[in-house]
Amino acid sequence: MVWKRATLSPALKNSPGNLFFSVGVSGGTFPLNMVLAYLYPVSQFTKSLVMEKELRVREAMMIMGLGHGSFYISWFLTYGAEVTVSSLLSMIITKMTYYPNSDPGIIFFLHFFYGLSCVCLSFLISTVFSKSRAAALVSPLLFFVLAVPMFVISNATATVKGLVSLLSPSAMSIGMTVLANHEMAGGMGAKEMTSKADDINMFGVLCILVFDCVLYIMIALYLDAVFPSEWGTRKHPLFFILDPIAWIHTKMNKTDDTYEILDSRDPKGVYEDDSSNPNPIVVRLKGLKKVFTRGEETFTSVNNLCLTMRENEITVLLGHNGAGKTTTMNMMTGMLD
């Protein structure tokens, strides 16, 4: 049996806690701890998103005119600010302890992009829950499951690692391992980011984390549109294909007399002529229609409704049960499409 003495690089010898650091990296505990540090934040992010859905806060804001895009951007900016602060703190602490010889910018962006991916992942998880308590309990378990694969197949090929990196916790574990290995070799700078000695170098890890953010957001927006919900109209699973086709068809067949064609008033009825009304128009509905589907049956709740509301006037909708009054109001306020 031949014994070979292991030696530490001069940089690592001068690094505080170098023995703990080297043991932690070789055993995989340090990357694992850093990855799982986001267990609680992901749980709380997901819980907050689902709670808005549960308390109908989102629907109330939609009624007041908030668009879907503004809603998503507001959440992203809010949590993005929190991620920025936490990434700065993580960079300062790890720079002073475990990575004194590595570029602080690399440490910051690794934590920053990972934090953003966790925010996007929380948004994705929230789309399949309607109760905040269930989301808070299940989301940490899902996050832990997503972090496990990279530690199970740590000796896999670069291709397998690349595929597993589509799970952002696994991508972060790769980034932490690469950063730690370079720290033990003397530190990581701009040149080491594209090192060919790594199966997946640091530049590749950062790109994968950015791609994960985009991927999670796209999947979340899709699921948020097609998953059943108490409020709103669920879109067709192929809406991203059907909606543009319907829009083009509407533009091609649009006529100037749309209002008269879609007016469903009884031709034998008696109506008040308000063409000479001096009050300005504030709301005008032209051919408002809503068709519901139950199984294979369809029924029309609102049939080409034409309605004008003017300033300084009180408008009242009257009708028997099932006439479509509530459906009309829900469509006017954005609760239904």
C-alpha cells in the first residue's frame, strides 16, 4: 500500500477555516447547505403568491384596472430587490470566509441568478395550488427533490449534468462546487470562468441559471392561463396558437358596420333615442357576447349586448335570474374574458 500526502495550495493555507472548507467541499456538504438555504424563502414566496389567489386580492386589483403584465412585473421587482440584498450579504460573508481569493462579482452573480431562479420557481409552483397552507408545506419538499439529483449523480458526464441543471438547485450546486474547486486551486477570476478543465464552467452555470429563469416563467405563465381557477376564464391548452389565428381572422373580417350587425335588440321593441344626449359617453359595449360550455353542450349567457353609459347618469341592469347580468358585470370588470 502506498500513502501519498495531500497538500493544500498556498491560497487555501491562508484561507480562514481551510480544513473545514476542504472537507465540506469534498464531502459535498457545503454546496448542499448553500443550495438548501433557499428552502424557507421559496416556501414563503410560494405561500405569498398563493395567498393573493386565495384571498382574491389579485382579482380585486384586476377589477381596478391592473393588467396581468403589471401584476407579474410588480412581484418580480419586489422579490428581485430582496434577492439583490441577500446576494450582496452572501457575497460579503463568503468572500470574508470561504472565498477570499475569488472575484466577488462572480460570487454575487452566482447567488443573484440563483435567487432569481428560485423566485421564478416559486411562481411556477404557485400555479398548481389554491391554498396557501398547502403550498407552504409542499413547496419546500419539491425544492428539496429538485436539489437532490446533482448530489446523487455527481460523477456523471457533462451532458447529464447539463440536463440536470435545468433544475436550478442542481445548477447552483454545480456552480458552488466549481467555485470551491477553483478557490482551493488559488481562486476564480474572469479567466477561470471559461476554464476548459471544468465539465461545466462558471460562465455556463450562470447562463443555465438565466435560462432556468426564462423557462420557469414561460411554463408558469402557461399553467396560470390554462389551469382551472375559481375566477377568470381558462384558456385553451393551445391558446398560444389559436388566439393569434382568431385575432388575424377578426382583423381580416372587420367591417365598419360592426355595431349594427352585432346589435341583438328586438327589432319590434321600443327604445329611447339618446343620440342628442349632451353627456359624454364613458362606457360603450358593442356586441358583448359570452358562451359557456358544459361538457358537449354550449349556451349563450350574453348575446351581443350593446350598451352605452354616459357621464352624470345612473345605469341599471334589470333582468330575471339567468339573464346574464352578473356575467355582463364580470366581463366589464375583467373577471371574465
